[in-house]
Amino acid sequence: MRVAVIGGGWAGIAAAVDLTEAGRAVTLFEAGRVLGGRARSVSLDGRTVDNGQHILLGAYRDTLDLMRRVGADPERLFDRRPLQVVDRTGFRLRLPLLPAPLHVAWGLLSSPTVGWREKLRTAWWMEGIKRRGFRLAEDTSVADWLDAAGQTGVLRRHLWEPLCLAALNTPAAHASAQLFANVLRDSLGSRCRADTDLLLPRVDFGQLLPEPADCSLRAQGADVRLGCRVGEIVASADGVRIGDESFAAVVIATAPQHVASLWPAARTNYAFEPIATIYLQFPTGTTLPFPLFHLLGQHGQWVVDRGNGLLACVLSGHGAWEALPDEALAAALHGELGLAEPFLWHKVIREKRATFSAHPGLHRPDNRTTHPRVFLAGDYTWADYPATLEGAVRSGRRAARDAIAVSQPISQPA
């Protein structure tokens, strides 16, 4: 039987792949010209760059599995490195190649810029979090959680707050402590050392998943429709209609702000956080001390070394930077980088609604709706995580399982 997937981001791709492998006749509708959603490649001034930077970790098992299933080899496409946090003040925390949890303990205790009292207090705090299963008595802000734990020193400014903003795209003062604890559980708190590894793309994001998935889905008979926007769905007891086509089920895998136009009952009232990527091209040979570098600047949080002198500066969450024109923003980031040589080319990409604001107590809808044949997918439905690629992929797979349950393979009679 036919199943429709609306939205070709990473959640929609995951749903479409699982449905196709389960023998369903899949039609994937994507309004854009390429798959990938908010994690895709774009062409600017004759260059191929990503529309944003995304941090991937070794703990992203479903994402890595999905890549392999569509023919994209993570070992070839990623530069896998032990987690390291480095910034321009000299702060450095590096996890060695030791079994978990020794790698975290050694990385913390060997950090040269953190005093012993703070190290021991932090080790005791993290052990307490583990004993409680990373569950908090009640959700609160990350800032209040850190205050209560006495995390007010070097590690707060150089590790916890930067990691919070990178993972949740929400400042610590407003970010959910429980969501941040979940991120720590599956990374620094994992029993598998490799879960903490950074996965730094060697290629653009299109080559990581969207392009291989497009080819794989078409090769397996899926109908992938690019540049095709769905304006309405009509659901009945025995199926769903999109235009003049009938489907056994539909997975709505659009961004949360677009869901209500297709399924009003799933309306969300989220606040959103922006992200900007400022690409600065320097002469070939310009490199950073580590490919992922914490800027700790007035505007910029992180800079990613994309190779061949191309640096991608990341600005997360609301801030004064939003009012700056592109030229001024590029100049400001050049100053924060502290590089003497001028940049040769720049481009600013702004995503005004990059992620939902991960506030404490935020309501997250389930992937099931009030209709037994209509399902939701997207990072906003995976309540265990903030807005991440892994959350998007897991949500797509979960929605696919439910859609499979109410449909039959094309080899069987309806």
C-alpha cells in the first residue's frame, strides 16, 4: 500500500527509508529542490557550502546506521576525533583514548586551566547525576542547575555553558536542564568511549545523507518529488488523500511551524532560536589549533575549520548580532578570530527559525495524532533530545514503524 511522507529533511528521509525497506510504496514530497531540510548543501557564488553547521557525536547510532543503509560510509565521510574543547583563552579539555568512564575522568583531572577543588567538585557532581540516572527531580534552567551544583568557575564558562548552547541552541539561563542532562547521559555519561567522539564532516552535508538517500530511495522504487509542496491533506477512516491521490497513511515530517497548515490539531506555539553561519575564506593553509574551536567572542561561539582556508563561524541563539548587516558581521567575526591576514570571500547564512527554544517544561507532541493514519516526525517530536539530527532520525523511524503497522506491503493485497 502507498504511504506518503511530507518533508524531505533528515526525519522524512529516515521515515521514507524505513518504509521503503518494509515494502511500502513510498511517495516523498519535498518543497525544496533538494533533500536535507535544515541540514543540506547550498550553492553560493559558485561554491558548495552547508546551510548550517551541525555537531555530530559517536553516540548518534541511528544517524550512522541510516547513512550506511543508503550507501554513505561514515568512516570515510567523517573525521572521527576524541572530544576536545579548546578556546582562545588557552582553556583545553581533551578526552584520551581510554575506556569509559576513565577517559572523562582523565580529561577532567588533567585539564591544566582548572583548579583541583573545582575538578573534584565537578567529578562528585557528575557521579551524583549518574547515580540518579540523569533524571532531575524537576526541570529547571541549566543556569539554575549549575548554580545549585556549585558549578560557577572555569568549567561553567568554558565547558558547560558552551556545550549547552551548542547542543540546545538556547542560552543556559533559559535552557532545559533535563534536556541538557539527557545530552550528557548519552555522551560524557555513556559507558562507550566512542560515544563521546566528535564526527567532523570531510564533505558537505549533501553527501552525508540527502544525496545518497535520494539515489537509494529512487533505486528501490520510491517516488521522490522535489519542488513539490503539499497544501492540504484529507484524512478519512480508511486512508489519506493528497490532491487526487490516495494513501494508506501519511508521515508529516515538516518543521513544527509548518505542521498546523496540514494538520491543525498538531499546532505548536513554540518560540524559536536563530543560527547564523559566517563563512570566511582565508588563504589555503590557514588552520585552527583544532578543527572545532570555541571562539568565546562577543558574537561568535564556535568556528569550524572546513579545510583549505575556509572557516565557518557559528552564532547561536538570539543576540546583538541579529541587528548587524552581513558586512559588519563578517568584519566582527574576523576580529574575534584574531587572524592577521584578511579574508578573501565571505558569505552569511541566517536561519531565523533554526530550532525551537528548548525551555524547561516544553510540551513536545507525540508522533501519533488523533487520527490513526496520520503521524508526525521531526526533532520536535523526540522529547528525549533537543533539536538534533539524531532526534530527527529517531523520530522519523518511530513514525515509520507506526505507519507500517496500519499499511501492508505492496506485494500483499490491500
